[in-house]
Amino acid sequence: MKADVFDKQNNKVGEIELSEKIFNAKWNPDLVHQALMAQMANSRQPLAHAKGRGEVSGGGKKPWRQKGTGRARHGSIRSPIWIGGGVTHGPVKEKKYGKKINKKMKRLAIFSILSKKLNGKEIKIIDKFDAVKKTNEWRKILENLIGLKSSVLLVSAASNNVSKAVGNIKKVNAISPKSLNVYDLINAKNIVLEKEAIEEIEKHYE
């Protein structure tokens, strides 16, 4: 299958042959959802943590003797029923939220998204990004290409590091061809691919 190639002024300059395996895959929403949930779960940080009775300070000594005081018996001020004592069944940072998804399923989910966006004309292929380093230059280029009305994901060749240049542009992100992931692809309304980056993608996934 073929796709049009444009320059930075949005003028058609040629065509490129695309891999059927990557850019003509069947849309599979269930698989995409599963891969997305797995990625989000694996990136989750277990920050909430409540100290148990073995972690709070104090409690080395029995508060009072067992019998004869008229008060209830207690062995430690670390007990959960004491103010400042340990928490029972509270959240702990050792909890693991990660989910497993195999490599083949993850790749098929990426292919499914790329194919759907290509069919929906949400992918633009650019001949060459060149060494554009100024944020204002990138803003003008993206306005020419897609109007910058919605989120954009730039996929540049490994030799072109554009992430710093577009870092201050709202709703614009940049990744390398070998870092494609379900979250970034589905979160962006438009995807701009460098021609050289497509070759790297096909080489990486074939």
C-alpha cells in the first residue's frame, strides 16, 4: 500500500510504500484497551503507605502492668486501637499494580492504532524534519501541516531529537520510532511521521 509524502510546507512531494502488516491491520478495540490498561497499570507508582504496628515509633515497653490497675490490659502503645498506633489493613507501597501482556499482543495493538489512524487520515508523512531546533519554527510547521487544533505526536528518526524543540508547544509530544506505545498513539489526535522514521519502524517490527 502507498501513502502520500509531504514537505514542511504541506506540499506533496512523492509517495512511500507502507508495510501491510503494520499499516493495514484490522481494528481491534478490545486488544487496544487491554494493552492500554496494562501500560497504565505498569506505570503506576504505589505511593500511598500507612505504617503498621511494626513501623510506628514507641511501644517498647508495656504501658502498665497486666493486673491490679482497674484498666484494660494493653501490651503496646503501637496497637491499632491506640491514637498514634499502627494502621490495620492500610495501603502499603509494596502493593504491585502491574499487569502482564505479551510482546505479540502489544505489537498488534500498535499496528491496529496506526492502521486506524491512517485510514482516518490522521497520519501525515513528512519527507524530512531536518535540524529544526527553534520552538517557533516547529509551531509554524505544525500549523501548516495540521492546523494545531488538536494534540499531535511527532515520530522522528533516531538521528533527529526534536523532543526539546517541541516541549513547550501545548498538546505536542515527540518520540522515537522504537518507543511507539499504545498510550501516546491513542492519546494523540494527529500523528506526524518522518519518512526515515517509517523505515525504522518497519525494520524494528518486521
